[in-house]
Amino acid sequence: MTDTLISLISVFIGILGGLSFGFLFKSYSSGVIGNTIAGVFGSILFIKVFGRLGFNPQAIMQSGSVNMLLFVINMLVSFFGGAIAVFLSYKLKTKFNK
Amino acid sequence: MEDMIFYDRLQFAFTITFHYIFPQLTMGLSLIIVFYKGLYLRKKVEKYNDAAKFLMKIFAINFTMGVITGIPMEFQFGTNWAKFSELTGGIIGQTLAMEGMFSFFLESSFLALFIFGEKLMGQKLHFLTGFLVFLGSWASGWFILATNAWMQHPVGYEILDNGKYVLENFSALFTNPWLLPAFLHNQLASVVTSSFVVASIGAFYILRQKNIEYGKLFLKTGVIFGLISSLLVAFPTGDWNAKNVAKYQPASFAAMEGIFETEEAGAEIVLVGQPNMVEKKLDNKIAVPNILSFLTYQDWDKQIVGMDHFEEDELPDNIPALYYSYHIMVGLGTIFIGIMGLAGFFLWRKKLYTIKPLLWIIMFLVPFPYIANITGWYVAELGRQPYLVYGLLKTVDGVSPTVSSGNTLFTLLGFVALYMLLGLLFLVLVGKAIHQGPKHQTH
């Protein structure tokens, strides 16, 4: 049950990653709306793809309680997923609009 | 066990209610976007293209929120409702997987192309991507409704010795007599929501004296789409659905209409009344005689069975909630027809943009189609009780025996907190998009 909550928190961290990246690197920003959307999809993509290495929500809760180390890794990956998605969406937008 | 079922149902009801705020807008909005893009291709007037792109931005925010709130739904099938998934996975797994594989990917891929690819693709292909987003979102509704239709009226299945349900006839899932009326009713109701949102944005711009050209366009489109869809939701699709409930779920029909006792010659339609579950009657009832029999069977004197005809354990377990949900949905639907009819009349008389009280009403009416849509789904889901799969699998037999009520309550509280944040974020983003306006992206 708690793994469901973890996956939602993870998405929020992804949004945070996207917004932070957009704030720090303004030239890559797609605005608050664009960065939020990119953050969500980046976070979900990264956790779905890399979470299978052992830090997806199910693995975090496998022992019955929260494995803090795996939880932190999950959040970090999600944060970077969100940030990278903002960068990639900028690149995509630039390429498409050349 | 009672506690466990209560919290499992409460959690599912909360998460699905919050989730359905978003898809009901995306499905209807995609149709209006395709309409604007088509108008632009035909007339080459830039404001139609701007309007399509502006609404796609709102679509994208909604779609993203729908994706986030859809995550717990996926998990809950496995956690809270593991027994249900184990027994019926061979059937509902088909349609749910098709929803993910075909519709979701179609919708999300072409959404990105629509947002980023206008210059690269040219206008005709840009229109096509918009159309494919529309197709994806409606196909998504089709597969979800096919799943729900099987739960409401199971067809084409076989029960194995181990109690599991498997498909005996794949095409029966999509020719289920429950599916088409439910799909049309649901999709048109989502067009009602979207029309009201678009009309509300238009009214807001006109009242604020900002983006007036777009305000008029949105108001006109919203009123025309809103009037047509509100009428079609009531008739023929709502009528068709009600007849299906009377035919396949007569106990639910009696409960939602508030018929406690079978009347020998012709059933009345209840306009107002409060179910009294102790005395098994409606208090303070206002009803019109014989109308329900006529609406259901086109026969003024046809008997409609009441709740007294059924065993207690065959009746929905929350009759007042079902009854009120149904009457709220129908009542709001009637109000929508009235308001949109009035707005349509003033639009025709070329006075709509100047009647401020009506503009204020249209602007503040926006939460009500959401309420009508959600109560409509409550009618379907509460009416199916006490079954998960009507007549086959009771709700009590579908829960996971190992998940404690405390655990479910804890995660429910967590969802409430996170969804409040998400709701806030959604309002900020949509508010920002509306504040920027349609001109923002091109000028």
C-alpha cells in the first residue's frame, strides 16, 4: 500500500527537479507549465526504466517497512529524471522548430 | 472485515473521483481542439489556430494530472483488490492493457507532436496529430467503458474450476449491450464539461475586458457545443442507459428512482423526496404519476418492480447515496439544458456578450458539470453494489484479505494530502495559462 504513496511522492520530486532545472538554467526553461509537465513525464520514465535496478516503490517496501537508502535513490533518480526531461524537451522543441 | 471493505472502497472512491476530474475534460476538449484546427485549415483565420493551441495547453496540463492520479488506480487493483484482479484478470486485463498500449500511447505521442511539431509538420499534419490525440482520448474512454460494461453486465466469459473468469468470446466484450449507450453517454457528458469550461473562459475574458476576440469565440463555441451535448446527454443516450439499467439491473433501477413498493398500474417519477430507510418510503415526496412507466416502456400503465420485490442482500447497500447521486445528476443536467438554451437564444439574438448576469452565471457554473459527471459515475458504481461483477462476484469477495484497514487509512490520508497539493498545482497552472491567454504563444 505504502508503495503507491511512494510513487506519488516520487512524481512530486520529479516536478521539483523539472522546476529547479528550469529556474537555474533559464535558457532551457519551457515556462512553469512546460517544466512541470516535463518533470512529471521525466520522473515516471526514469523510475519505470531504472527502478527495475532495485529501487522501484515495490522494492523499497519489500521488507515490509521503508528501506531509506533505496527511497533516497528513488527520489534522486526522480529529481534528475524531471530535470533531464526539461533539457530534452527544450532540445526537442528547438529541433522541431528549426 | 467490514472495516477493511469500507476503507478499501473509500480509498478507491476518493482516488477515482479525483482522477476523473481530469479525463472528463481532456476527452471533450480534444473534440473542440480538432474543431478549431479544422476551422483554421478551412478559413485560414489565425485566431482559430491560436484557440486550438491554447486549449491544447490546458489539455496537456489536464492530461499530465490525469497520468499522475492514474498511478494509484493501477496499484490499487493489485493491493486493495487483489482477489478481484486474480479472479477477473483474464478478462479485465485485456481491455485495460489495450487502453494502455493503444490509446494512452497514441494520445501522449501525438500530444507531444501537436505541441512541438507545428512548424516541422505543416498545418495538415498538425491537424492530423490533433485528430489522433482526440482519437486516443476517446479510444481510452472506450476501453475503460468496455471494462466497466463487463462488470455491469458480464458477457462472453467462462468460469474455470478454480473460480477464475476467462474470456470465451473476445468480441463479446465490445458488442456488450451495456457498452455503446454507456460510452456515448459518458463521452457526451465529457463534452458538456469541456463546453462549460470553454464557455466559462470566454465569459471570464469578456467580463475582464481582456482577449475579447477570443472571449467571444470561446463563449460562442462553448454555448453551441454545450447546448447540443447537454440535450444529447439527456436524450437519447441518458434514456438508453436508464432503459438498460431497468432491463439488466432492476434492483438498482428501483433504488435510484426511489421506488420502495411495486405499483400495480404505472410507476410515478419522483422529482423530490428523501429516502427513509427505516420506514422504507420517501419522505416529503413530490412525484408525477405514471411518467416513469411511460419513459421506460412507452406504456403509461406498465408495472415497474420496486425494492420490495428483491431480497435485502440483492439491493444496493447505500440506497440514499445512489438515489441522491442519480437525482443530482438528472437535476443538474436539466439546469444545463435550461442555461445553455437561454444562452443559445441570446447568442442567436446577438445579445449574449452584453448580458453580464448571464456571463457571470456561465463563468461560475464550471464546477457543476464536474459534479454531474462524477455523480453519474456514482450512480453506475453504487448501483452495481453489492457486486463487483454484477450477479457473479460480490464486493466482499474481491478485496485483498492481507491489507489491513489501518494501512489503507494511512495511505488514504497520504493521498488526501498529496492530492491537495496536486489540486493546488493544477489550479495555479491552469490559472497561469488562462491569464497568459491564447495570444501568448504566437505574439
